[in-house]
Amino acid sequence: MATYDLFLETGPQRKKSLVHVLALLGCVVDGKTAADAVENAPDAIRAYLRYLARHGERLDVDEKIEVRVADENLEGMFSGQAIWPADRQPISPKDLARYLRWLEWSRADLLALVKGIGDERLRSKPASGRSLREILLHVLDADKAYVYRLVGVFKPMGEPTNAALKGDLDLRVALAESRSVAIARLAKLTPLERSRLRTAGKSQVSAHRVIRRMLEHEWEHRREIAMRLGRDA
């Protein structure tokens, strides 16, 4: 049996509650209420374990899962802006290398999900919510924002992102290029960049938090797209 600590973001100014599973970086689950998010956590954890195991991580995907709320953030910020104790710690070279592999897998799986889908279908609006293209553009632009907050303006990532936002570059090409150069830059983080904690707007930025949010954000939207397409994330 494994017990996972949950880190809960909730409060009246948020449209939804988020549960972060920091022991499985990138695993996040939402709910209309805090109770919903906590209730959904075991299934989300198992799905994330299976996803990582498919890529070769040695994990017991069938173990019994229990959860407990370890910490809560009730501050009036947008969902995803909370910073947790683990985010304040330096990220080790070993963990950095591991999580960069996960970023590579995540983007490859996202691109595999939408491979072969024509532009008309990508742009088609559902009865409610965003088109697939709008979701992908959102993921692309958010990635740029996360990396910029950590290392400053980074043109090799900004250029394909901005070109795709303007419609001057195929979106899937931009998604592949931007993640590739982001991983290359993050792999070169200095000891100071791996340990520094600084304030950016209403939140704080660290290497751990940035990589966590890149993984979490893509996982959320990859599952959203997969559900719409009737596929596995």
C-alpha cells in the first residue's frame, strides 16, 4: 500500500479546486469542490502511475492507494499559483534529468494524440469549451511563460511559440520545437538557477515549481484532449 500526500489549492476566488501530488511530479487533479478533487485523487494517481510505467519507470501500478491532505492553500490567487515546501528546495541534477525525460515524454504523447487531425477538426468548436487548437495554443503559450519566469526571455523558445500564435508556423511543429529547446535550456540550469527562489507578480518562482507546473499543466490538458477524442492520455 502507498499513501500519497495531497497538496490542495482551493478557495472562493478559484473556479475549481486543484490537488497536487508532489511525490509524482506532474500529477494533478481538479474538482468543482475540494472534496471532489480529493475524492478523484486515487484514480488520477493510478492513471499517472500507469502513464509513467508505460515509459519505463519502475512503479507498482496495482498497489493499493491511500491519500491524505498534507497542506492547503486558500489564498486568493489563480489556480496553479501556489508554491509548496518542495518547490522552495533546490532541484538536484539527478531529479532534474529525470523530470526533463518526463517533459520529453509528455510532449511526445500530446503530439501523438493529435497526429493526423486536420485543421478543420482542430479549429472546430464544441458545444462548450475551447477548440483543440485553442487548447494546444494555450499549452504552448503557458510553457513559454513558465520558462521565461525562470530564465528570462529565451528567443529559441519564444520565436516558434509566437509564430504559431500568429498562424505563421504549424502548431504541431511549434509544440515540438519549443519543448525541445526548453529541455535543452533547462538541462543547463546553473546551481544558482536550480536553487533560486524569487518573486514574480503574486507568486514565487523556482526551478522545481516551473518544471512541476509544465508537467501538471500539460497533463491536465492532455487528459482533456484524450477524453474528447476517446483515447488514453
